[in-house]
Amino acid sequence: MSEEHKHTVEEESEGFPDLEAFQASDRSAGDRKKTPEQLDREWLRDVYQGDAPQLTVRAVVMGALLGGFMSLSNLYVGLKTGWGLGVAITACILAFAITKVLRLVGIFKTDMTILENNVMQTTASSAGYSTGGTMVSAISAYLLITGSHMSWQVLGVWTLFLALLGVMMAIPMKRQMINAEQLRFPSGVACAETLKSLHAEGEAGLRKAKALAYAGGFGAAVAWCRDAGIPKFLQIPAHLPFGNLTLGGFALTKWTIQLDMSAIMIAAGAIMGWKVCWSLLLGACINYGILAPWAVKIGAIPIAADGADLGYRAIVRWSTWAGAAIMVSSALFSFALQWRSILTVFSGFAATLGLGAKKTGADPMEAIEVPTKWFLWGTLVSGLGCMAVLYFAFGTSWWMSIVAILMTFFLAVVACRVTGETDTTPIGAMGKITQLLFGVLAPGNHVTNLMTAGVTAGAAGSSADLLTGLKTGYLLGANPRKQFLAQFFGIFAGTLIVVPAFYILVPDAGALGSAQWPAPSAQVWAAVARLLSEGFTALHPTARWGLFVGLGVGLVIPLLELAFPKARPYIPSATGIGLAMVIPFFNSFSMFLGALITLYLEKKHAQLADTYIVTTASGIIAGESLLGVFVALLAATGVIG
């Protein structure tokens, strides 16, 4: 960036931290030479907003109310599609608008500050997303397999302890992934940019606010056209680029090779970065264009003769093993390479337990980061709570419960790193790894298989959600300890709403798998549990080989980056390739298109790209999310079909 251009960006960002300086997907060569302590001191000097009001009663209460509302929409959408909606950006815009109204009518004396709004979105995101991750997967699969609901007391305590465990496990990962490595966390960046645009003043802020509004309107229009039932507008464009082309004797759409009628993935790709996105497309082409047709041909993916049941769910049951293995091995290996920083993070444990001397060196972030003892005691309490529910409610032995908790920590590391790089949290893939392990440890025990995997999925989702919110706060100069407390409060609000709502929406097992509640995620979880009832050998031999090959690929790619640092831009991202094997082809293709558009603008119109790319992408994500929630609610109440 030239000095002239840098000056322009600083003028447009007047009054706020310089987000552009902290949102690189990879640390610059200069930053890589700096120690974590140096980076922390620079952040404290240049970005941190000190004791500015943020953890206020109104911010937490509004966040809890908005998050509770959104937990209902996420439960609805999850039972319909198996996917969850990110709520942070939606909550930011809603809270900003509501605050203005409350100010006009005299209920609020002042506008909500940008850091209050940040705390509000953190609370809302926790209440709306972290508490319901297993409802549409492991919990619904439990209902499918057993045929009956667990008691509401068990489900409430289980949901609460899972979310708490995920929040606690994220504590040691925050300083490594956000402070030291500067992982992007695209939704966190988008949320920060959204808040910055909403609170900006002057001509520069007005321009960004208009861009955000126009992009939001476009995203909303896409959501309405897709979800409110305009088939001629939607279905024809999705098929036109591929015509009547076939692959392996079946239409390309059977392999999920088509356009995605959503702008969110394109916007996410615009923020995500070029390397990860071209790696996503590469992995998708390999998986859906080569491996899946081959697997169908040899019978590794069983389908009917007419191919009626060929599609994403059939393919991903087979490809998940290789894709998850790539992500697991690469993320854990990359995390292990940072062993010095890991030792720094955990160095306070002995002092906390009174087993050694406390550190004498000054930690510049000690006063505002979450203390190590919170992680230690919080993980102990929430982990014991999960173990108690596993033992008393689900009949899982104590030693298996301990294995599940330990494995969850390492897989939460994976989920958080993948989220930081790609903005997608692969909780389903991480859960499958745990299901595979307990298919060996407890063959034939469906309940143990599901609920131990539910620990992984629930805690990993909470961890990734917290880190995404902390990324927003990091860019805005917020106090991370206060954000952690906001996340903690949100868990209780979400649990109070989402648990009774689940019983209302799904009164019995017969409701799942119906036209009203297809519950695709739960169907896959239940199918895997049944498949693994005979242990590891129940997997098709090609799936077992895919798992081992995936482990190797996940190790080789980081080693290549270490051996040939100058070739890093041309070496594919292990995370991108692995993730492409557990999401549909059209999602990878959309993210690639977004990154390609950004790459072109950065090359041809650098100043325009720096000013508007993140703002526009954030607006699209916000607009489509808002209308998606609104249409889902209209459908839930029967206003529209």
C-alpha cells in the first residue's frame, strides 16, 4: 500500500481502529518477524479503546433478546436444511435500528456506542448459535434412533454444559489464532466493518453506509427470490451454465455441480482470500468431478439404478472421511508447529494450581485477556458436567466420557482454525471423527456414539463462534475479557429459549424426516451411527483408505510450505481442499467466484477494492441473512408456503 493510499484509508477510518492493518489473512513478512508480545503491545498502543463503555446492561439484555429470537430461526432453518445462520451481523444491524427508535421515543438517553453494539452482537451470537448446534444434529439423531425424547431437564443441562465447554476451550486459542497468527475469521471481519460503517460519521462514513445499504438490499432481494417461491427466476439460472451435460451417466446437478442461488457464499469468498478459495475449487473438482463418480462406479457410494438418491448427502457420507482427515491432520500439525506460543499460553497452569512459581515477566495483555484460571476451572466444571450427563443420562462409561472431552479439545482446535481461514465451521465433519472413534471403542452402542460426537460438535461450534466474535472485538479495540463475559451470559438466554422450542416444533420422532422437518443433518448422523455399529470395519474399504490418505495429505501440505516458503502462494490450502470434500460443489464454486472478483478489483482498482470490498460483502451477508430469517418466520407461521 502506498503512503498516499494509506493516508486516504486512515482519513476514511477516522475515529475507529485501522481495520485494514489487522485483517490480513496471513501475517505479513514483517509481522512474522515480530514476537507475540510485540504484536500485543502494538495492538494496545494503536487499536485498544481502553475503558470505553461496552459491557452495559442494555447491550447484554438486547443481545440476549435478539439472540433468543434468532435461535428460533436457526432451529427452524436447521431442521429444514441442516444449516445454521450466522447471527452476528444481523444482530448488529437490528440492534442499531432498534437503538435509534428507542432513542427517538426517549427510552434510551444516548445512542449505543460501537463497543456496546459489539458486546450486544457477541451476546446475541452466543444465544442464537452456540446453544443450538446439536439440536438439529446429535439430539435429533438421538430422537430418530431411540424413538423418544430425552427429558427437558436433561436436554437443558446438556445444552448448557456443551456451550460452556466450548466457550472455555476457546480461551487458550484466542491469543494464538487471533493475536499472534492474525487468522482472518471472515464473518468477524465483516461484522467489524458493518459496525464501523453504521457508526461512521462524515462523507467517508456516509459513502460506506450507502454501499452497505445497497449491498444489503441486493442480498435481501436474492433471499426473497430464493426463499419466497419464484421458481422461474431461480431454477433456470442454476442449470443454464451446465445445460444437459452429464458426468458418469448422471446430470451434473446430481453431483451438486451447479450455481448456488445465494450471494452469501460469494460475499464470504470475497473476504476469505484467494488461496483458500482456489483451493476450495480444486478440492471440489477432485471430489465431485473425479473421486465421487469413481466411487459410484465401483459401488462405494451405493445408489439406486436410476440415480434418484444420488446427491450431496449420498456423496458426503463417503467423502467426509477423507475431507475431515485432511482438516484434522493439517490443523493439528500447524498448531503443533507453534509450540513455543502454546507453551506461553499454558505456562500459567502450574502457578494457578500452586505447583510452581508464577511468571515474573510482564504480560502486556494480562489485565484484559481472559485469565488462565478461568479456562482451567471453567473447563473442569463444564467438562465434569458433560461427563455426568453422559454417564447418568446416556449410560456412557466414565473413561469413555474422559476420552470424548479430551478429543473434543483437539477437534475444537481444528474447527476454530478452519473457521478462521474459511468462515465455515465443520462441526459435522468433526463429529464424524468422534463417531468413528467410538464406533471402535463402543461398537453397537448408538447412543454413546451419538452423544460423545455431540460433545465435539457442540463444543467446537461454541469455540468457533466465540473466536469469531473476539475477532470483531480485536479489530475494534474491545476488551476481550468483557466480550467473554457477554458470550457467557448469552449461553443462558439461548438455552432458556431453544430447549422448549425444540419440543414444540418436534413433538415426536415421527415429525423428523417428514416433508415439514426433513432434518438432513440428523439423518446423516443417525445413518453414520448405525453404519458404525459394527466398528471401523463397517466403512467401505475406499472410505478407510480415504481417511488414511487424507491424514497424509494434511501433513504433506504444511511440510511443503515449510520447505518451499517462496512457493506458498502456489501450494494449495489443506483446509480449503479438506473443506471442499464436506460441502456441496456449488458452495466452493461460489466462494471461488467471490475471491476471483476481489482479486480482479485488487489488481485493477486497488483503492476501490480497499474501500468497498469488505463493506459490500458485509452488506450482502447482512441483507440476505435478515431476509432469510424473515422469510423463515413467515413460513413457520404459515403466512407463505
